[in-house]
Amino acid sequence: MAGMADAPRMYRTLRRVLPPLVNPYLHVHVEGLEHVPERSPAVIASNHLSFVDSIVLPMNVPRPVYFLGKADYWDSWRTRWFFQGTGVVPVYRDGGSKGDASLRTGVEILQRGDLLGIYPEGTRSPDGRLYRGKTGPVRMALEAEVPIIPCAVSGTDQALPSGAYRPRRHPVRVVYGEPLDLSRYRDRREDPFVLRSATDELMYEIMMLSGQEYVDEYAAKVKSGDVNLTLDDVGTEETAAGGDADTGAPGSAEPRNEGDERDDQARGGRAAS
């Protein structure tokens, strides 16, 4: 396991400087930190509301939490110094798909004994609701044989809304849930139906921690306009997908189509989006 002493210098500096400043300014309240392992590797899978998530999520964890980032960020010194210094790991495609590259990089981080932070939704929520999870985080955990820790952040979309540059004082809550043991799925980790079922289990836990409404659509498709939703659509969408219209819980064990499932298998994580 690589501890804090092995983290990049900037990461260690920010880890010392930010908590005494950010915690009181945003009234950060942290729960369940005891669920994060002190030494062993794990995936920390969280909902994603704001750029600030990537600060408050790892800020109070006594170990480094590494995120995945597009290798494009390393092409320019303007972004390279920051992402490299804060422990974001570049994802290189070299001959494979972006999803395969993400999977390989995430598994490497876990196999060296570190914590991997990832957002199963793949992008920030466009409206504060919780969206369908991509199966990449589950696949990484199964490949590396590590648990997944569901995590929920709330209030960050008010502290730093999309498009804002200066955070405002607003209470932020970070909750780490009990680790999910998905080892029963490992022998069938290549089965898209199994990956979808395990991912829905993960998203349900995140939903219970965050209290968000669940939408059984990919957030990226809603952002791009490929899917149009209103608040009144939530129950209809989830019922059609096999979910519970009353609770809005993830409930579809079937992939939408083969193409969607291939695309989402290993692209669930973003450093910030």
C-alpha cells in the first residue's frame, strides 16, 4: 500500500492546508469514515454534483484517493501540473478503447494497494438527481478483487453550482457507507447482466445514502439532449425499466442494449466533469 508519504507533494500539501480552510467554510460534515479501510485497497464510488466533490470527497480521508483523468490534460503544462500534482492518474488509450484503458488503469491503482475514487454516473448530475450508473467501477472492483464503498455527497451543487467560479458558504455532507462485497459476482464478471445487476445494487446504496431521486437514464444522454426528462418523468422511466415507481429505486437487471452496455463497462470514472 502506498501511504500519504508516497502521494505527490502537492497532494500532501493540499491535504494539510485544505481541511482547516474548507471544512469550516462549507460546514463540511463527514460520516462513516470508519468504513474506509486504513490499509487495503478499495473503490470509493460516489454520486457527482459539483467540481467540489473531488475536493471534499478525499479531503478528510487519511490516505490518498486517486482519480482517473483524460490523458489530454497532460498535453498542456497549464493543466498537467495541477492534475499530476493532485494524484489524478492519466488514462492512455494506446490502441484500445477509452473504456479498456480506464479499466486497466483503475485496476493497476487498486492492485498496488491504493484507494480509487470514481463517479459511476460518469458526469455531474444535470439537475441534482441520481442517474443510472455505468458498470466500470463494479468491473474494476471485481477484476482487482476489492470491495466498493458507496459514498454520497450533498450540498456541493449549492456550494459551487455548475458554471460558478467562487464557492459560497453552504453546508456540505459527505457520507461513506458500508463496503459492498461483490465477490459472489466475480466468476461471472464478464456477463453484462451480472455487471448491470451489481451496478444497480451499488446505485441503490448511493441513493439511500444521498436521499436523491433516481432516474434510470444515463446523465450524459440527458445533458446531450438525447433523452428529455422532466421531474414528472421519473416514475414513468423507472417503471418502464423495471424499477420501483414508488421509491424510484434502481431495479433494471437488464442492459438497455448491447451497445450501451459495452460503452459503459469501463468508463464510469472522471476526475471532474
